[in-house]
Amino acid sequence: MLNIHLLIVALLFVNLGFSQSECYNSDFSTGTFSGWEGYTGLYHTPNVRKGIVDNRHKILTVSSFDPRTCYQLTTIPPGENFSVRLGNELGGSEAEMLVYTMDVTPENSIFLYKYAIVIEDPGHIPEEQPEFSVQITDATGKTIDPLCGAYKVYAGQADQDFNTCHYDNPLTYKKSTVRWTKWNTVGINLSAYIGTTVKIEFTTKDCAFIQHFGYAYISAKCAKLKADLKLCGNDTSFELSAPYGFSKYLWTYKGQPVGLAERTTSLSLAAYPEGAIFECTMTAFSNSNVCESKIQITLTKPANITPLFETTTSCITEQIAFNPIIFENKTVINYPNLKWNWDFGDGTTSNEKDPKHVFVSSGTYSVKLTAETESGCSFNIIKDIFIDNNLISEPVLDPNQIFCTQNATISAINTNNQNLKWFSSITSSTELPTTTALIDKTTYYAAINNGCLGRRLAFVASVLNIPPPIGDDTQYFCAIDRPKLADLVVKGTGIKWFENVTDVNALNTSTPLTNATYYALQTDLKTGCESKDRLKVNVVLQNPANFLASGYKKELCLDDELVIRSLRDENTEMIFYDSENAISPLSDSSPIRSGSTYYAATYDPKTNCESIKRAAILVSTIKCDLIVYNSITIDGNNINNYFVIKNIEFFPENTVEIYNRFGQLVYKTAKYGINENYFYGEANAGEVFQKSKKLSTGSYFYIINFKKTVSSENNLQKGFLYISNNE
């Protein structure tokens, strides 16, 4: 059985302020601007652009001293963990805004904001100075109260408790006069707007003339509008407390001032009857300094609580160490929102109402339960509990077990068939499920379970975390090479490839690659452990387009060099083969034969790949010498009546020019000999006197340009033509 000795003590606890906000993220405690809207603009138009801008809206999580205040101002207010800097030190006539929107309820009807201002003082008129302002509006943007809903301060303004720092500005290389304030706290009573939506707007501005900066640090919270009464047990005095954040407080009873003009004041209990009503007038900090709110509180009977608790366990005394003991809270609760604090006498505590606790050593422990009211009255009870040694032995485990990341759970530990339970600490009362993932170098605790738990053994997990292989996330191949999985380039050992990131069946390295994504893991060859993460590789198969006409005839001259290079196109890089499926390409000097078919693939120099498609080319030879008949007769009998150039039809890419004896062009045409395009002795070009008329009898000079092959240069043939005009 448990041996228990009883001692009851009453204590007084003083609550000094608000610990958490009743408005979501008003204090930036999420580390984000969630719940806030940001704007930027210029001096006269501060909300032109919506959005959070880095370095103009900046959340601070580590406090430091601002150098522009001569290192006297902390960037996060005392007692807080976050703030935001609105604006920066760059100047530029910039302006920034942060807007917080909230639905007012009885639980958040006091809005508290803390601010500190850092602004240069160039001595401009007030309407052009750097400034900081706060405005509280309704949902339509209208200021809710001209006296309480707006506050503005500019550089050098009187009665603002400015401090001065003469700062060497590294941006301008000049000494700047900086005005700054210590952290101020302002409380705004929004109880008149419960059930409505309000917006709180914070604005900072540089000066209107670009050069001088202005910024501020801000933090905000919400709280319930209520006064607190602290009257505990047999106290002879009581304490009244108003909400935090107002600049002035005045306590009255029946219209007469009482106590101190402070947020908290103490009064004699004997001087006031039960039921006495006290009123506090609170003045918020504002430009007008007349923004007042009033709250009341009634004097009630002293708070009295008698804490009680019992302990139970399922194990016998000789096995009680290392087994959870249930502490059942039997306190009669007459007050709302009580707080609980347990001190188990072994250096550990709990804030649960009915906690479980594990003692790891034998001995007598003084366990204390403290109950605390909202007003700060606290009462406690102390019981002595005797814990005997646990006779159940520790488990026996191999400490050198190594686990692979992908299957490292408690169930993977070799327990030698011992019935064990696992815990995260030597005193934890919560069992870990066997599916719990093991973390490398983390200590877990095992206890033999035979209905009761034995002493706990520390087990340090050794989880081998194999990194994924290293390689380019996109790899390129020529489709003509028919690449395989083995051609992918990665660094690692025991590489395995998969089609999907969750697949368990590896692909064969001879698997042909496609335009797809593959996933690789690497394996530790000693332990067989595989990397948990997989390298993702995108495969791109490159197949250049082949724009060559399929199955066309290539005509070559009999006197040309009949080799592969004669088949080339001057605008396209080509690779030739003697069959459609041939592997080895033909060299440029390989001979070709008339009537044979050859196959051409295109080559892309950018990708160094050739096309899979091959165009068939049938080779034939033709006579390519031009035979020119150098006279024509114009007499109307259709005999020898046009300029005959034999074989010109084999060269449709040609031009013919004819000049008179004065060197004047009298005839010019392209594609001579095609579609009855012949010279019948009629002029068609130049500045001939009788253009479109038959030329006179005489000698003329001709020039013929033509190509023997597509890839060859122009061939030129010249000579004299005699025209006999008998008409």
C-alpha cells in the first residue's frame, strides 16, 4: 500500500499580465503574416499595392539592439517572443501598412498593441515629416471614434517622450538625427463594438522628400475586458486589478477616489462591506489623451479551496517503481477556470488535472497539488508517498542492432521473445506503439511486462540512413542508339531502378528507356540497407525530324564522281546507309551505282543525334553535256526557228541570257526548255529600241547558267548565236 501523510497550506499568487492573445496571430506567434494584410505605397498614397513585401514587412523572432537608436532599443518588446518591423531604413518617400481584421467578442474586447518608433528628424513641417500612425475603423473603413480610434506621431512631435541618437548613416555617409521611443503599450476598449468587425491599421512613412526614413516595431494582443479581485482565505486586504495597457487608472468607490492611481491597488477588507462596487476609469494613450473606459467589480467573499487527491496503481508495492501511478484529483471545484500544478517531489511537474506519473527510484516523495483561481489565489496539499524497489529485472537486448531507414520501427527490434513495452523516456507513462518509427541516435526505454512493468532499459537506436544516389535529374539520349536502363549515369552503390517512387519491384537494367521518369535508390552493400529517398531522373529520347522526301530519284551526270558525297544536300547534314536497317554508315568515298537505292538519315549537330527515319534515294545517271545549236532562222516556215540547247531539260534550274554586239541585254529567261520556254528571236529584256519585236540579222552572244547536281556550283557555258531574220 501507499504510505501517505497530509499537510495543507494556502498561498497567494500574483498574476502580472496577459500571457497569450485571444486574437489569432495578432502577435505574429505563427512566424507568418496569417491574419494580416500588407500594403505598400508612397507618402501620400500608402496603400496603393496590396501584398507583403520582404524587408518592408519583416517578422522578427530574435531580439537585438537597433543600431539607429545607438543600440538602446530592443527589436522585440520585453516579455514577447515576436514582433514585426514595419518599414525600413532606406528612405525613398516610401510608406507601408499592416491591417489586422477582427470580429469583436466579449473575450477579445481589449486590443493591446506595443510599439516603438525609429524615425529621422529632418526638421520639415509636420505634414512632410516621417511618421507612424494607428487607426481603428469599422468594416467600411470609417474611424470608429475620433478620440480613441486614431493616433499619429511625427518626428520631433512634442510630448511623445522621444529619445535622440546621432547616427552615422552608412548609406549617405552623413550623420543623421534619429528620434526614437521606448516600447509603449496601448490598450483600446472595443466593448462598444462587440458583434461587429473592426480593422486596426498601422502605417509608417518616410519623409515626403525621399531622403529620410521612418519605421516602427509592433506587437499586438487581445484580452477580455474585466477587472480582477484578489481576496484569498483569511486575508485582511484585497487587491483590485484593471486590464493592462492603459496610460492612466483611477479607482473610485461611491464616486470617491480610493487606493493608488495604478492598474493594481490594495485596499483594507475591513473598510468595505461585502457587495461593495468599485469602478476604474482607464485612459488610453492617444493624441487627445481623453480616450476613457470604465469597468466595475464587486467585492465578494474570500476564495477558499481545499485541494484533495488519491493515488491508485495496479501493481503490488514490491513492483511499483517504473509503473504509472494514477493521481486522481478529488478537489471540490467552486471556481471557474482553475489551474492545477503537481510537484511529484522527484524534480518533475504536471499541469494536468488527473495525471499519471512514474517513479524510477525507491524512497519517500512529497507530492504537492496546487489549485489556483483566475484571480491568483492558490492553495495546496502535500502528501508523502513511499515507493518500493522494483524486483522485475531489466530486459536483455543486443545494443549493436542496426536498422534500415525504410523498416526502422520498434517492431523491428530483436527482443529475444521478451514481452516488452516501450517508452520515450524513463518516466513516461504513455506506451509507444510498435509501429513507432525509430530515429537514429534516439534513446528508447524498454520494460518487461508481466502484468506490471519492470525496470527500464535504455536502448539507443542506430538507424542507417542511406542517401539517394547522385545524378542529373534530366538525362538525354539519342533514340537511334536504343538506350537501356544501364545507360543512365548516377553515382552510388547497388543502384536499383523503379518506374514509380513507391514501387518495390526493381526494373531489369536491360529495360529499354522511353520518354519517362525513373527512380533510383542505392544499397549499402554491407548491410543491404536501401536509401529511403529515391533520385528522380527524367529521360528524354532525342529523334531529329527527317525532312527528306521518302523514295525520290536522284539523277547524276555520267561524268560526275559516282560516290556517296554526290548524294549530299548542301543544307542538310546526312548519314547514308546501303539498307534501311544497316548499322554501319557508308563513307563519303563509297561508290554508288545507277539503279541502286541508298538510305539517308538526317543528323542534328545540336543534339549529336541522327534520325531513326531513313529516306530512300534511287540513283540514276543522265547525260549532262549541253549541245548548243548556234543559229536560228526567222522566215515563218517553223524550221530552225528557235534557239536549240540539247539536254537543257535535265537542268530545270537554269538561266539563259542573250546580248547584242553592243553588249546590251536583249533576252533573259529562267527554266529554259521547260514547258515550251524557248527563244524565237524576239527581244524581251534590256533597253532595246523595238522591244517584243524580232531581232535583226546578226551575231549575238549567249550565257547559259545551269547546275549539274543539287550540291554542285553553277556551270557556265558561253558562245555566239547567229540570227538570220528573213521576214
